[in-house]
Amino acid sequence: MANHASAIGEAVGNLIESEVKNIVQNALVGTEFYVDIGGIRRGVRDHSKLLLVNDTGNSYQIDVVVEDKEKKSHCTY
């Protein structure tokens, strides 16, 4: 990355995102909920990104989805 400040900002953002994922996962241990943080999941998706598609067809990449046993989303960020 040519801009050092941008590289530092990206690294800090990645650390914060990683920690938030850990907090959410730990908070839901022992519950009926599953924390989806991306990656290929057989029978669910064949790509690695978590995408939320709105009613007009626009896709947004999200970082975490909390879903139930029926794979119904309850929380995204």
C-alpha cells in the first residue's frame, strides 16, 4: 500500500473487526444461534463473502451474521 497512514488505518480496522467477531461468538456459546463470519458453507453458499441483498438487488458485504438453526438471520453487521 502506497499510503502508510491508510495501511495503519486498515490494520487497526482489521484488529477491531476481529475482536468484535470474537466477542459476538463468545457471547453466543451455548445458545441455539450460529455466528457466520464468512467462508464457503456447503448447502448455504458457494462463495466466501457474506452478502446482504436489498429489495432493489443491491449487494452489500457484511462481516457477521447471527442466525438460528433454520439459517434465519437475526442480526447482521
